[in-house]
Amino acid sequence: MIADLPEVAGGWRVERIHVGQHDFKICRPADPDALLDVATDDNIPYWAYLWPTSYDLAAWILESESQPSGAVLELGCGIGLVGVAGLTAGWQVTLSDYEPFAVQVALANARLNGFPNAQGSILDWRESPPQQYATIVGCDVTYERADHKPLLNLLDAALLPDGTAWLADCNRAATEEFLTAAREHGDEISSRDLPAIDFPDRPKSASVVRRLTRRN
């Protein structure tokens, strides 16, 4: 248990998650479903789950030979595995989420893995971001159709003119609709399959990362 995190229904657990050549210590709710008992329709604790694509995106970040040239914003950081992988790879990552508790947990996990000065931001996609970023990365952020327009507007406002967004998911049902909207919005999109990595206690997934840039 991490001393500066309050108790949650079902308690906490700290586990080691092996990604690539790295072992991460990740603190997360021991029983995320227990949080549903106190959830509301407007505040479902999706942040408390370690989604399959987050493993794949974390592995891709750690294995990538390219280095973002400036500040990086992670959208929907949840418990922080992807953001911690980015910090480990040398990225200047700000971990953001709509849920303040998620940001608190993600920053606690950053500290657990040797990044006491990691930056966090509580971010509502319907509001102007505090700054612009060279790179934006997000994992499983397009599954809610109602979020597509706010997300596209945020990318417009938060990306530098020559910036790049990398959005990964496992081909969720709403993703193609988001990609269509993004093209109509003026984005160039390319896709690449993420390697299907066999992590313990989790089957291999079919994750894809999309690169979004502004059309010239």
C-alpha cells in the first residue's frame, strides 16, 4: 500500500508488471469491480482497470527508437502504466485524466518507479488545455461516441501545429466512427498493428496504434 493514497473499496495491491526489459511496480485497486458499488452513471471508475491495450502500448513506447522532441501529454492515464513507460523511455510526460483520483494514483505509480517529479493534470476535454504539446498519446480513449467531438477539439487545441497524436485501442466498435470523424475534421491518419505480446494472466490482444497529424 502507498501511504498517500486513501483506502478504496476492496483495498489496494502492488504488483510487478514485466514489460519488455523493464519491471514496473504498479499499485492499483485489488478489486476494481468493488468500486462500482459507489459509482454513478457520470462517474464510472474505468480508470481503476488495467486495460489490455495499455500493456501493448507501453511495450511499443519502450521499444520505439524515436524520441518525442518536446513535451508529451497522455490522455486518460488511468493508473499510469503507459505514462510510466513513457517516463522510463525518457519522455517528458504529463499524465492527465478527467478523474482526479486517477491522476493521484498515476503519479503515485510514477513515484514508485523512480519519477518523484512527474507532472499530472486533471483535464476536461471540453475545456482549453493549459498548454500545447509536441506529442499526445492515449490508450482506449475513443470508445465513447459522445467523446469523439470533444477529443478532436482537444487535439486541435493541445497539439502544436507540427505535433503528432498516437491513439491506441483494440479495434473497439466506435473507433472507425472516430477515425471517419477525424478525417472529416482534417487529420491525416496512419495505422500500425502493435505486436501481440503474451503477458502473464492476460491473453494476447490485437491492438492498433493510429498516428494523427494535421492535414497541410
